[in-house]
Amino acid sequence: MSGQSYILGANDHELARLAFQHEVWSGPTRELLERAGVGPGARVLDAGAGPGHATALIRELVGERGRVVALDEAERWRSVHEARIRGAGWSNVEFRVTELERAELHAGTFDVVYLRWVLSFVREPVRVLERLARALAPGGRLVVHDYNHEGISLFPESAGFRAAIRATRAWYARAGGDTFVSGHLPHHLRAAGLEVVEHLPRVLCGGPDSPAFRWAGAFFPHYSQQMVDGGLLAPAERDQFLREWAERERDPDSMFFSPIVTGTIARPRI
Ligand SMILES: C[S@@+](CC[C@H](N)C(=O)[O-])C[C@H]1O[C@@H](n2cnc3c(N)ncnc32)[C@H](O)[C@@H]1O
């Protein structure tokens, strides 16, 4: 692990949560990747790949003639990648443990660099973007898939849920992250020598049985304990949140809206 303190950790809970998260968001992910030019033969860098669910989707899209390199700072994910690569018999997928801030990449070697839910955790996003952009081949695209955390909401409204959201944003921010990074991207991209090609925003929503609702249920009840431990959420607020969340889960008329998740496609500024 790096000197940075990645707040969600690399553990079995996060492995299961990221798998489910990928399932919930795989439609918008595929759409964005295809839009950015990830197709047969493409060379793609999955930066901050975690256990590699997007890596596997990218491999499906680029096929045998393409190439996929997945990077993550967590050694924990190596065995997950290696088992998948071995099981599928892929010869053109590789996983490397590295911090993005220090990744050694050959210049001009990737058609697409993809970061999904990574930049919101990074202390120096411009430094990371600059480094990754150097690895783009002529005509290449850098794609950031991340949050503008506005819009996340639960109905009937819940003061406990609102407290958990406030604490989540503060938790990311205290570790140097930014839950609103999508809104700050034009600045970060410009400072890194890139320019926006297009933004593809998506929101998911639904009732208690919907994938969107269950996705939130895999995050907030679990991680709210760490927010309490870190002094960002009062124990009474967490109790209220858990009680109201359980009530909404039983209420067929309740409704959850995700934050705005935006896929931003960028290219080097000429
Ligand atoms: C929320 S997970 C997303 C994983 C994957 N991109 C996905 O969408 O399933 C964020 C990942 O970014 C990695 N990460 C965060 N900061 C990093 C950094 N500075 N360098 C390398 N990896 C980093 C974490 O280890 C974690 O695996």
C-alpha cells in the first residue's frame, strides 16, 4: 500500500461491494467505454482498477487483438486479477501494483486511459492526470468516470440518511479526496494539458428492491461505522440512519436516487 490512506480499504467486504457495484453500473460503463473508442484491438489502461471488474469488461470489448493493463496500489487485488487472467486464459491482460502518482508508463502506448471511481480519492488529481495523459497514443482519450455527489437522496426523506451523506463527503475530503470531482474536472483537465470532449452524466434510481437502492445499502450502513469511529458522524446519528434506512427498505413506496455519476471523455490539448 502507498503512503496515501485509501479509505475504503482492500478487503473481502470491499471485494464483494465492488463486484455488485460493477453489476449495477455495467450498462453505463459499457456505453461510456464504447463511446470513448474501446473496441476490438484497442490498448486500454484501467487506472485504479481495484479487483478488476471493469478490466474484465474492457477485455471483452478489446478482444484478443487488444491489450489491457490494470494498475492499482493495493497488493490485495493481485491474486484476484491473476486468478481471472489464468481462468480465462488471457495473454493480453496484465495487472501491476503501483500508485498512480508513481506509475512507470511508456509514453504514447494507450488508446484509452480509464479511471472509474478513483480520482475522487486522489490527493493530487492534476499530477495523476498529467502522468496518465503522457501514456496516451496520438488520438487517444482519457476517461474519468466519477461523482458529482449532488442529487443523492432518499424518500420519504430521512434526517439520518442526510447526516450519513454529510459524513461521507467529509470522510472523503479529510483523506484528500473530493466527492464532487466531476464538477472540478474542467479545471483539473486543463491544468493537466487536456480538454473535455464530452460529458455523459447518469443517475440511477428505484425502490427498495432496485439495484440502485441495494447498491447504496452495501455502502452506507457498513461504512457509517468508520465515520463514527473517525468522529464524523455521532453514534446517535448513525442509529437514526440505520433505523430509518431499515424502515425505507420495508416501505414499497420509498425511493433512492444515486449521486450524479459522470463519464467525462477528454483528449490532450493541441
Ligand atoms: C472505489 S475503487 C474502484 C475500483 C475500480 N476502478 C472499479 O470501478 O471497480 C478505487 C480503487 O482505486 C485505488 N486507488 C485509490 N487511490 C489510488 C492511487 N493513488 N494509486 C493507485 N490506486 C489507487 C484503490 O486501491 C481502489 O482499488
